[in-house]
Amino acid sequence: MESQLPQERSKLRTKDLPQVLVMKPPPLLTLFEDKFISTKFQLLKAWESTLPLDQFLTTYAGSVRAVLCSGASPVTPHIIRLLPSVQFVVTASAGINHIDLNECRRLGIAVANAAAVFSDDAADAAVGLLIDVLRKISVADRFVRRGLWPAMGDYPFGSKVIISLFVCFTQESWDCRTWKHRSAVAKRLEAFGCTVLYNSRKPKPWVPYPFYSNVHELACGSDVLVVCCGLTAETRHMINREVMVALGKQGIIVNVARGAIIDEKEMVVCLVHGEIGGAALDVFENEPDVPKQLLQLDNVVLTPHRAVFTPEGFMAACDLVVANLEAFFEDKPLLSPLIDE
């Protein structure tokens, strides 16, 4: 009995802590659950209950003030209606397309994400993918592994990275703080001698690169289009056929953001018919399904939505999510709030 006393005391201590609803465990929680132990809140794990989700949420509707979500557990208007006490939604991801931001804004629900800690990993992946498709590294690797070098001789030329115009594309709202994170890709490619352009809803005085308000015009003068924005109603299929044709037959698309920002069917057509030069894709419109035509193309590099998957990035994201939750419950400023202009 004595050995059970500390455990019982622990239960008593946590019973009165505010609850954070988790509908399904995000990868961060699955891998690093011990990092979510806090003296400021406790996790309410819906997936451990035998109740249907709606009934479970209704049961705790009056007590849940915060929700920890991920792409596997979207925060929809329906979910929000079932949780009238919710004041804060935090996602363990960089993307926010699984949160109904309009409904959160309407109800005054604060939102925070983990984009800041993933920026360097995403930038490394974007640059690596670009170099791969330009220098044909993955294709050359397959060439050697298949024993084709002795039989076929020299391998075709790749393209120099330095000749490429690099475009940082986004339609999301920025502030000075978030630009520091979004500039990671640009800074890396400037080291290669690339020229950086950017697109946004309006010019940002703190961004030191030429601004284009029209994506089509931006694509006309660019060699490479790097997609690094969030998926919203405004950015869905923003990269359409018109933009891709404007990018041109030598143009390259790199996407480390969300698949649906590009009109995937039109991109496949453009690649198959040689209307753009290539693509390096970490994300797809209907994951994990990848268009079969892409698998046959040597001017395409594909990775399985792993641009930000590093142990260091995940641990930093855990710390940020926990810090945001603790700040919320202590009525302190959030560390990574989504900011509207």
C-alpha cells in the first residue's frame, strides 16, 4: 500500500489541473510523451475512451479550455461547437490547414503553431531537393546502381544552381517575427548566388527582396519556384496551369509546404508534356497517394512528406507546444501565435 501512495498523490495533484483535449495523438506526442508532462495542465486523451468522439467531447464540453491538434485531428466548426469553453488551439505542426481559422477568429479563439522550430529543417530539405533535381543526383544514383555506367558511359549534364532565380512564394500574412523564420530558404540559396524574389498579399518593408503581387508575373521572370506557404482557401491551387506555363520549359517547382497549393493534375500534365523542366516534391495533394506518372519521370524528385522530420526539430516542437500551453494557462503571451495583419 505504501508504494502506491506517491502515485495516488500524483493523481490528486493532476486532477485539478486544467485539461488540454487531444483527439488523436500527433507524432510528437507518440514519440516524446514524457515531454508533455507539466505542472500547469493535463492531457485529456480522447482516443483512450470507449465513447464515440462527439459524446466524449460533449462530456467535457464545460471543462476543456485548450485543444492540442494535428493533421489527423482537424479542428472543424463542428468540433468547436461541441467545445464552447475552448479558448486556445495549438497544433504540433507547421501547417494550419486542419484548423478552421475563420471560426476561431469569429469566436476569439487563439491559435498557435510550431512553424518557427521547423523552418531550418524545411529550408534544408527545400535546398536539398532543388540541388537534387537540378544536378540529377537521384537519377544518377539509380544510373550507377543499375550498372548502366559501364554499359552507357558518361551521364548527361546537370544544371548549375547559381544560374537559377529563386522565388520565395507565400500568400500568408507575415510580421517581422515570422519573416525571420521564412527567410531560412532564401538565406541558404543566396549563398549559391541565387536572386530571391517573393510574393505576398502586400509588400513587407522588412523583406529585402523584390516584391511581386501577382504570382503569374513572378513566375514569368523566375527559373525556380519554391512553395513555402500554408494551405488556405486562398492558396489552394494557387500554382495553377497558367503559373506553371509562365515558369517555362526550364522552370523547376519545389514544394515543401502542402500538396494542394499546386494543382497536381495540371502539374503532372505540364511535366509529362515538357511544359516545365522538373519538380522536387515532399508533399502531395492526396497523401499518401502519389500520381503514378510522377514515378516514371527522371526530372522529378519525390520524398514522403518528411521535410521537417528530424529528432531535433520534433523535440524543439514539443518544447514550443508545451510552452505555449503553459503560457496560455498562466495568462501570459503565447510564444508562437498566428498573427493577422
